[in-house]
Amino acid sequence: MPTKKGVEGQNQRLALTRRYVQGIDLSGIVEQRRRLEPGNVEVDDLIDAIACLTTAFRVMTNTAFSLPNDQDERNARGLRMEIVA
């Protein structure tokens, strides 16, 4: 996947969230970023926030899944090592 800092990568990441967040596009995010003043937040940070919102929605609606889904790996403190999507 292309870098999240470039337009192609940003559009690809947004496409993954459109099932959950209707009517969102890169131009709208760029416009909102301008309103927040330069230096306060980057476009890819806003896209990351949308991805977090999407994951939270999936967790709350019991449609999220974990990667890897076939093992229960834990770190030295006993915390599960997984990505929830």
C-alpha cells in the first residue's frame, strides 16, 4: 500500500472506511485541516482518527476481528499481541 502521507495512499485508506463513514472524501478532509491552522494536525492524522472511529464502531457492533486470529500471543507483561480491525 502506498504511504499514508501521499494522495494515493490517503485515498486508498479512506476507501477502506467508506462503508462505515458515508460521504467522506479527501478534499473534505483537506478543507477541515485548513480550518485547524497549519502545524496543528496533518491530513494523515485526520485519516488515522477516522480509522480509529471505524474500528471503535466495529468493536461496538461485534463486527471487529483480530490479527492474527489463530493464535494467542502475549508479551512479557501478559498483554495480548494483536491488531483489532
